[in-house]
Amino acid sequence: MYTTNIIENLNQVIRKYTKGKIIFPSDDAVQKSVYLAVERLIKKWTMHVHNWQKIIAQFAILYPDKIKLDI
């Protein structure tokens, strides 16, 4: 299973979009840049997880007391 620290991931995405700029003309420009970075990240976070049924079944085997499946 692959996991990441959500806050570090968010910071990395924001740095990626602001690092290339040496100076922003205004505070609004910074806000817009961060907003667009977060919007792109939200799209990535809401993507469909492949093989989710298989993953849930494996979790149910590993942690039967924590995952209850209605089969």
C-alpha cells in the first residue's frame, strides 16, 4: 500500500507552482497561484482508485475486526 503525508504533498504542490516565480506583482497573484495549485491537487485526490474491491478484500482479511463487509 502506498501512502503519503497529505500536508507535505500539499506543500510540495504549492512550492512547485510558486518556485518558478521570482516575484509576484501583488498579493492577489500569490493567492491565485496557490488557489490554482490546490484546485489541481483536489482533482488528483478525487481520482478513481484502481482495483479498490481487491484492496478492500485484502484489508478485510488482514484486519477482520476493523473492516466489516456487507456481503
